Amino acid sequence: MTAATSFLGRALLAGIFILAGINKLQGYETTVGYMQQFGVPGILLPGTIALEILGGLAVLAGFYARLAAVPLAIFTLVAGVIFHGNFADNIQLVLFLKNLAIAGGFLLLFAHGPGAWAVNDR
């Protein structure tokens, strides 16, 4: 049961990033425009897509998941502040708190490793 739970936890953390990266690829120009509305240069989008997809796959597979967890946690916190920082809007506050929770999951992954059914424990 612990092995399945470890894998399921990694899959749930990874899934949102893999899907988000794919969606950004499919709507590249729209995403650039959205980023620019918040003062984020569009030149950062390729790195964002790479982090989301490759980092998500690393977490999913348990392949250097600890190393992937740190930049994903930082990215999630920074994105939360930039894109969900309007705390007067309850929806944005909830989205910001979601980002905090996801970052917390990545920090736990970093601290304790990927668990069972992982390619390695790094």
C-alpha cells in the first residue's frame, strides 16, 4: 500500500505540471500574452514549459525527483505570488493557497524522497 501511495502522490503532484506545460505549448501565443499582462517577459515561457514538463515527468517517474522538487517548489511559489497575489479576490486567494500546498508537497518530496516505485531515490 505504501508503494502505491508514494506513486499516487507523485502522480498527483506531477500531473498538473505536465498538463500545464502541454497546454502552454498548444496555446503558446495566448500564454505569452497572459504572462505579459502580469509583467512577466514572454522569453521565460520556453524555460517554464521545460520545467513543467520535464520536472513533472521526473517527479512522476521518481527519476531525480528530489532535484526536480526544489525548482518546482520555487516556481510554484513565485507563480502564486505573481499570478494569484490579489488577496482581495477570494478566488485568487484560494488559488494562491493551492500553490502553497503544492509547494509544500514538493518540499516533502525533497525531504523524504520519492518513495517506492521510483527509478532512483535522488
